[in-house]
Amino acid sequence: MARRRKSSRGACSVVACDTEAVRSLSRRRVATALTDLEVAEGRRAYLCKDHYKKYRKATKVDRTIDRITWQ
């Protein structure tokens, strides 16, 4: 059976958002993708479900290009 890490994520790293975080990403990548939002300082950015969805939509073209060039 696999070990599960204890979740220490807490709240979303976007300023003025107190929703529980579900994903952890590099703060630099989040800050460049979501320029209209203010991300808290730190090495990692913890995003709630709604902000993660916005991040995915903002990086869709980049991820598609990366996938095409990888083949």
C-alpha cells in the first residue's frame, strides 16, 4: 500500500482567497500565467480548485506546444 503524504497546503496563495488549496505549483509559473491576480510570496503557490482552473486555461497553449515539440 502506498504511503500518503500529510497535507500541509492550507489556504490558497492568491491574496484575498481563503479557500482550501488542492494543488501546489511553482510560484513563478503561477505569477507569470495569472498576471491579473496577486500571489503571496514564497517558493510554492498553493491554488484552490477555481484558481487552478484559471491557471490551466491560461497555460493551455504553452502546454500544447510543449506536447507537440516533445514528440
